[in-house]
Amino acid sequence: QVQLVESGGGLVQAGGSLRLSCAASGIRFSFYVMGWYRQAPGKQRELIAQITSGSTATYTDSVKGRFTISRDNFENTVYLQMNSLKAEDTAVYYCNAASITHDYWGQGTRVTVSS
């Protein structure tokens, strides 16, 4: 059974930091591209950061320079370090594991940034 379990969300003031974690089980983690998506109220889910099995990372423009995605292929975990948080970062953050044939999602963790 595949599970992606996110943690680390919460309430933080603008300018603060949070670190999200996503622990994966039931998959060969190192074979998957791991991504963080977010969905703000009334908006579509968007991809904000992605990391390949070789740890090549890409980011959407709105988080570049503030967020850092990383992965630990031994611990089967992907992280999202979020710094300089803004009110517009408020959203539910989802972890995704993608391969050519499979696509898995976590249940999401809520991040609320107060201004």
C-alpha cells in the first residue's frame, strides 16, 4: 500500500519559516520524481517545486529564492523548506510522487501565513 504522509504545516507569521516533510512508503522512492503542490482557497492546485531522483530541483517563480526542496533517498522523505513566508503562501500543500506509470498524492498539510 502506497502512502505519502505530509507533516509540518501550521500557522506562521509573515516572514517566518516552516519545513514540510513527506514520508513515502510502499514505493521505490528513488525511482520517483517528487513534487510539492499547493492549493489556495478558490484556486487550482499548482506545482511549486519538484526534485528528480538525482536531486535536480525546479521551482515556480513565486517561490524561487524562498523555498528549497530536498530529498533523502535513504529515509524515503522529501522536504520543503519555506522561508520568508508571505500571506499569499497560505494554502494546503500536497506531496506528489510521479513515475512514468504511477502518480500518488498525500492527504495535504495546511499552511496559514498571517500578515
